[in-house]
Amino acid sequence: MKRFFLAGASTLFLAQTAFAQSGLLERIQAAGELRVCIWPDYYGISYRNPKTQQLAGIDIDMATALAADLGVSLKFVNSSFATLVDDVTARRCDIAMFAIGITPARAEKLRFTAPHLVSDIYAITTKSNRRIRQWDDIDKPGVVVAVAKGTLHEPIMRDKLRQATLLVTETTRGREQEVESGRADVFMTDFPFSRRMLETTDWARLVAPSAVYHLTPYAYAMVKGDERWHARVERFMAKARRNGQLMAAIRRHKLDPIAAPATPAGSASE
């Protein structure tokens, strides 16, 4: 009896170990659930309406479609750009789907799908700010530029600013508060978030670059080294491109100005 118990325990341990070491696709299929990291403050991408608590955005649509394609249920996991790498590498989620900007620092630690969006950098100031009238007014002595910690704008603006003062806030809400209060002149953001500010506030004013400033491709992120899971997601995205599902989601959320160029036929992502 004791021998039988030990054998059963050993079998269970081996099964649990194999499950823990299996790839994400196997885990998802075994659990019947896809866990997707989102940043629920990302307008047009993965935004939770504060009044209804409902999620909406292109990546909510695409996550729902991916789960359906896999034949599993869907669970959203709250994340942020500051915790993105830890959340993905610690496997708190199977994939991050909130328009992740592909940067060199992130690419060292995460595996990305082929980009489906690409955005330049935009500035938000107040309607009453007299110092900032156009893009060329930003990098001047005495101007304070706010960025949120962990966003792609932090390293980019550290590199690009020569005369203005950079202010790094702990949260995205913090950068908005700094500008609205007048403690900062502008905060830097992207196309989707700039839409949120213009559509949901009465004080924000957009300052767009006069020429291309710094384009960043956006994609989905997952752990490195799991080729089967990466290939499965890429197959889903390739199909969504071919059948128009991806572009329909992009247009539904008014993101067509930043849709990435179509992937050439026969490329690796196909």
C-alpha cells in the first residue's frame, strides 16, 4: 500500500513538473484559458470605462478573437508599462496585448509579434499655455516636459531633449496632473492616448510634430524562447490580416492613421 502511494505521488509530481516546464501553448490548452496582460487605461487599445467598467479597444477585440481561435476562455490581467517585463517573464500572463512599443530595451527581454500599429510621439499641453504654440517651442530653456516612468517616451526624451527639463512621473496620471496644474508645460504621449485627452477633457491641446519625430512600431509581447507559442500567435495575426479582421478592429477604434504597413506576402510572420 505504501509502495503504491509513493508511486502515485511520484507520478503526480512528474506530471506537475512536466506541466510547469511545458510551453505556453500546452499550458493554455491544458488550462482551457488564455491570460492576457493589458493596461486598462489605454484609450482605443485596452481601456476600462470608469463609468461602466467595461473594457474596449483594438486589443480587447483581438484578445477575444485570439482566445476564440484557440478555443479557450479569456482572462484579462491588469498590467502597465512599468511592470510589463516582469509580468510577462514571470508568466503572470501568456501574452501582453496593449500596443507594446518595440524598443531595444524591451526587445532584449521579450519576443514580439510583427507590428500592426506604428505611432509618432505627440505632446499634450493646456489651452491656456502661452509658452508652447508649436513643436519647436518644446525643447527650449525653462520648458518642463513630463513623461511617465516605464513608458517608451522616457528614454526617447532623455536622449532627444537638449534644453528643456525632463520630469519623470511615477504614473501616467501624474504626467497629466503636472501639465494641468501648470507645473509642466507638456507631456509626451502617442496617437491613441492623445485622442483620449482631446475627447475626454476640456483643457487639453495637441501639439503635433511638424515632421516625423520618432516612429515606434507596436506589437504583442511574450516570453522569449517559446517558439511554438510565438508561431501560433503569428499564424493567428496573419489570418486576421488576410481576412480583414485586424483592419476592421483598427478602423472600429479610429486607429487607421497609425495602422502599420501591410506585411509583405511570404514574410516570416506569415
